[in-house]
Amino acid sequence: MKETANSSWANIANPIFQALIAFGGVVLVNLSAIALEWMGAWVLEERFSYLTAASFLLCFAMFNSVLSLLAPNTLQYWGKSIYCFLGLVLSSVTLARALSGLRLSEAGSYWWILIVVTFGYLVFLALVNTIRSIVTFAQKEEWNQPRFRRGNRK
């Protein structure tokens, strides 16, 4: 794939930037929901903050995996990405607990949803990078025109 050191996509392809955007989304949606509940326009479910955290974790997982195609050094990107994902999980779940007053074990099935999102993230990352290595190998391969066999065919 192409290097993006000087392109405008360099910041977007940075896992730290992606994690900050995702956490900002978690904070923005949660604060907006609290404001709507305070104004009386919406009744907020007590597990809504966990729903928001899981949703933005899934968005981070998908976009981070796809944007790993832009990374010039895959191993360095993987390391940063996994640490950023763990930080995003911890910060989002901590915020959800602070806003809802519920521990993760008391939030119903959200514990399992976070486990599925985590394993899905690792599968997404592995799948995209496997595809990347296949495409890179195919680009390096020398393709010759197939030879036609001449023979007596009936």
C-alpha cells in the first residue's frame, strides 16, 4: 500500500487520534442524552451509557481495522491500535459507570457485548492485514501471459 507520511490522511490513520475521536463521541452523546433528560424531552435508560460505549467501541474497531491499510509499518500500527483500544475500553466503561451508577457486571449483557466487540476487533484487524499481505504479494508476483496449447482437438 502507499505511505501516507505527508498526506492529509496521516492524522486520521493514527490510532491515538481515532481513539480520541471515539471517546469524544462517547462523551458528547452521553452529555447530550443527559441534557435531553434534564430538559424533559427524553427518558434516559440507566444502561444507555454502556450502550454508547459499546457502539463507539465497535465504530473504532471497524474504522481502525480498515485504516490500518494506510499504515506504512503494520506491527507498530497494531501495537498502538491495541493499546488505544484497551484505553478506549477502560475510559468508556469508567465513564459509563460514573454516569449510570452501575458496575459492568450489573449492566446486563453489556459485559458479553464488550467481549464480542473485543474479539471482533482482533478478527477485523487480522483479516484486513491478511488481505493486505495477499495484495502486496500479488503485486510483487510476475504475471506472464498464459501459453495456449496446440493440439488436435476433436
